[in-house]
Amino acid sequence: MYEQLRTYLNKVTSANISDEEFQFFKEAFSAKKLKKKQYLLHEGAICRYMAFIAKGAMRQYTIDDKGIEHIARFGIEEWWMSDRESLLSLTPSRYNIEALEDCHLLVATNEKLILLREQSPLFVKLGQTLDEKSYIASQKRIDVTISYTAEEKVIYLMENHPQFLHRFPQSMLASYLGLTPETLSRVRKQLLQK
Amino acid sequence: MYEQLRTYLNKVTSANISDEEFQFFKEAFSAKKLKKKQYLLHEGAICRYMAFIAKGAMRQYTIDDKGIEHIARFGIEEWWMSDRESLLSLTPSRYNIEALEDCHLLVATNEKLILLREQSPLFVKLGQTLDEKSYIASQKRIDVTISYTAEEKVIYLMENHPQFLHRFPQSMLASYLGLTPETLSRVRKQLLQK
DNA sequence: AAATCGGCTTGATTTAGATCAAGCAGAAGT
DNA sequence: ACTTCTGCTTGATCTAAATCAAGCCGATTT
């Protein structure tokens, strides 16, 4: 599990982390396994962990007052899952984070992360890179949700996250795009006929 | 203009920046004035600057293939405007950034920002804080655009950005929410009657 | 003061996508 | 092998919001 993290770190930072520096990561993160349908975080609770997905897939979602689920994001291997707002400010989270498959995670508390930032310049750099990227991605997604038609949204998903298409149920993909499962099904059919 | 930046820095970082450290900011940022309707960035161009708004208001928007404008974000005093993706990767931007009022800006090129990060720990910290906050805010906005009705969107705007309501034309507020101006007008009327 | 213009509202109509409802096929459990 | 789920599709209907269209009002121009 730690080896996956190490490979990932080397890849993303285009560096080769020393044993010494990686030792800090080992101290910060502990291994955690979740079976399918288990939760890393429940709505109303305070998010305690930042989790690195070594294996498996997860979703982060809200439930609205009509009881409808809305998927904020998916996570798969080499992605990070957490509610940063809750983790940082210790406020109750609006989100649920659920394992969609059996998962191998590496989790760290906020205290450990603060410590790690002091110990590892690479981790600070990684944090910057990730924050930038996720900010850019979410801007793009706002664009999509505001201005795209159902068909354009589906095309966006196929082009930007093809790996999601066959891994997650259509009903969840629909929710991720802000569509109903019926509409997604119809749009897919139309697109295939073209 | 620099005094506004200094006040802002002290406020956001809850520190009191030294003259010495602030000197690096002065070297990195240069003053730039934009009149209403002038542009900081045009679609297709590479974004050269990160801009701090000392005075005025701006909008960042895209134009879709039907020629319709979609507002990605507004910026007012003490906000930052830029297309980070374009600035960092030197790729052409999808965005236009326009002054909605006469603006006083402090702008820095990416090179200056990199230098500043080496010189000022406070700036690094500021960057982290901002990235976190804007990521959290854009997650919230995705929630809103995916799952809210027109009425709920308008309430969201009134609660989260009341300062926008009387400062920007309704047509732009509508675009920001992913609504038409007509719908926004009707929803406002309904809400006032309650 | 008349004319032009931009921003907002209001009404009539249309439509994309939601909702409601039924049926089907593959996976999982007994 | 036969239920029981669960997820997906398809059809019929409905509705929220878009579109189309006209008119209003205050600001700016001539």
C-alpha cells in the first residue's frame, strides 16, 4: 500500500523521494481497508481523515431535502478523498463518502498532515499542485453544469472521465452530471446511433 | 494601491507583514488601471497576469458556440483574478476577463509569482489558504448548479453573495446562476411577494 | 423635448428534461 | 433452476425554465 503512494509521489512531483523523506509519510498515514458500501464519512460528522486511495473506488455525495443523492465527485486509485472544509474547520460535513468497491486506503488526520507539511517540502509542493488542479477542474465542471445541454454533458464525461463510464452505475453517472438516469440512458442511445 | 494589498495580507494571514517582506510584494506586483469594459484577458490569448483587485469589479466569462456568455466568476475589491490554468501551462485561455467598473489592479507575471514564493513564506501560506477556499467554494457552486431549482439558486446568491445583487446587472447575475434574465426576474418577483 | 438605447419586466408559447410507470435482462441468493 | 434484486431501457405525460415577443422606464444623446 505504501509502495503505491510512493510510486504516485514520484510520478506527480517528477522527483524521486528519499527513504528518509518517505519515512515521514509512513508515520503520517495509516492503512485502512473499507469494504464495498462502507463509509469513510457520514453527513453531519466531522471529517477526520484525508484518504489516499491505493485501490478501489469511492463516491462523495450529498442528500437533498427530497432525499435525492447528488454526487459531488468520484475517486479512484491515486486520488484523494476528504471533505477539506470539515477537516480544516472541524465543522460537520454535508457529505457522505462511501466505498463503491472494496478499498485500500492510506489515511492521515489533520494533525498528522500539518506535521508532515513541516517535515516534507515535497508534500507541500504536492499540496499546491493538487489544489491548483482540483480548482481548475471544478471551474471546468461549473462551466459544464451551467451551460451544457444533457448531450454535451455526456460527451464531456466521455471525453474527460472515460474510466468512469464502465466502472460506475449509470444512475450515479447521471447524478454526477445533474441528470436523471432516464435522460442519461436516452442520450447514450442517441449518441451511439450517430 | 499597495496599501490595500498590505491591509488585505494582514487581514487574511492574521499576521503583520514586515516592511522587508512586503518589499518583495512591491517588486513582484505592478499597478495597472483598467477602465470599464477594458479587458485583462481575451479568449484565445495566454493569461499573463495574476491580478489583485484594489478597487473596482470584474467578471470572468466564456462564450459558447451559440454566442451566449456564461459567467464563471465575478471579482470585486480584495479578490484575485486570473486564469490559473493558462497562466501556469501557457495554454490559450477559454476565458475573457473584463472590467465591469473602472479598476485599480496590482498584477504580477507567473515568473514574479514563482520568485515571490521563494522570497515570502507568507505568500506561500496565502496561496494555500486561497486555493483551499476557492476549491471549497467551487465545490459548493457545483452542488448548487447541479441540484438546485431556479428559486433555490437565487436564494443561494442572496445568502452567499448579497454584495453582487445591486452591483451587477441582472442579466449577468442570471448568467452566473445558469438562468435566463427572464427567469431571474420572475423568481425575484415571487420571492419579494413572500 | 424628442429620440435612442440598455436593462428590466411581463405575457404567450415552446421544449428539454423530469417524472411517472411498466417491462426486461443479468447478477446474486436460496 | 427458480426467485428476488438491481440496474437499465422505453414509453407516456408533465412541468420548470427557455424562448419568443412586446412594452416600459430611466438614462443618455441630439
